[in-house]
Amino acid sequence: MSDFKGKLFVFSAPSGSGKTTIVRHLLKQERFGLEFSISATSREPRSQEKDGVDYYFISLKEFKNKIKNDEFLEWEEVYRDNFYGTLKAEVERIWALKKHVIFDIDVVGGLRIKKKFPEQTLAVFVKPPSVDELKIRLKKRSTESEDKINMRIAKASIELATAPQFDKIIKNYDLEIALKEAENLVAEFLKLNEN
């Protein structure tokens, strides 16, 4: 490990809240020196997804072996046999580049990272306008079946209850305002606004 003290920025939210849009926006702000933490998953890639870009796609067997070998910072079985996790090597890779890590991650994983690195982590919960709006957003994506959408909506209610456990909450009613708020939170945590 280098002497670089990297920060960790966790963005968590129910599916369809806009966290990915916010994270992509922050990654474009060069002054922050952020690098995206690519999660590992045991699920199959969706049509447009690329291995090593969107996720590290690994087999269920390989995922379970990595759990056994303590190679994850955090992991979770999100749906049956659908594992997601953050490899320790991924965070080390980013810190070796002298960059700060930004996560687009589910609430359980986000809170686990915060617990492991309490001083270095800013955990942000992105709140959707409403569960109804969430359902509309998920349907517009046209990437999943009605059953999958209903599963995500049911999970969203549970995830919304965890919001108070995060350092900050961004209410994503208006995307432009949410993006600005996210920028301000990151700048403040990196102490970029101080002279």
C-alpha cells in the first residue's frame, strides 16, 4: 500500500433512483480524481455490458471461491445465486493510481464499506421522488421483465428505510440539482473548497 490516503465515495440507492447517472457525472469532474470501482458479479452480462468495464463477470463457483479466500471488501447475495461484491484488489488498484474510489453500489454493500473505513468514506444515499416514480423509471429502461421490476420495487421499500444510516441523503427530484449537490458533497469531503 502506498502512502496515498485515498477516500471512498459510496453512492447507494434503490434501482432506478439515478445513482448511476450521478456517479457518471462525478467521474467526468477531473478535479476530484475519482476512479470507478468495478464490482464483481456472478450474474450473466446484459446485452450492452462489457466484462471489466461494467462488472467483472465471474462464475458462481469462482465467486464462492473468492469469498472463501477473503478476496472481497464486501459481498452480498442480492437475489438467489446472484452475487455482487467489491474485490479488495479493485480498491488497491485505484489507490495505486493515486485516485479516490467511487462506488455505485447497493445499500448493504455501501454500509459495509462505510463500517470498514469510517473515516475515509462518504456514504451518500440517493432518494427517488417516490416508489411510483421508481416503477416508471424502471419500466422506461425496458431491460427487465415485469417480475424483475416488481422484485426491485419490493426491495426498494426495504432499502429506503436504510437512508438515515448514510452520511448524506440526496433527494433526486430534479437531476440538475442532485448533480450539483453531489459535486458539493464530494468537494467538501475532499476539502477542495478550503483555501
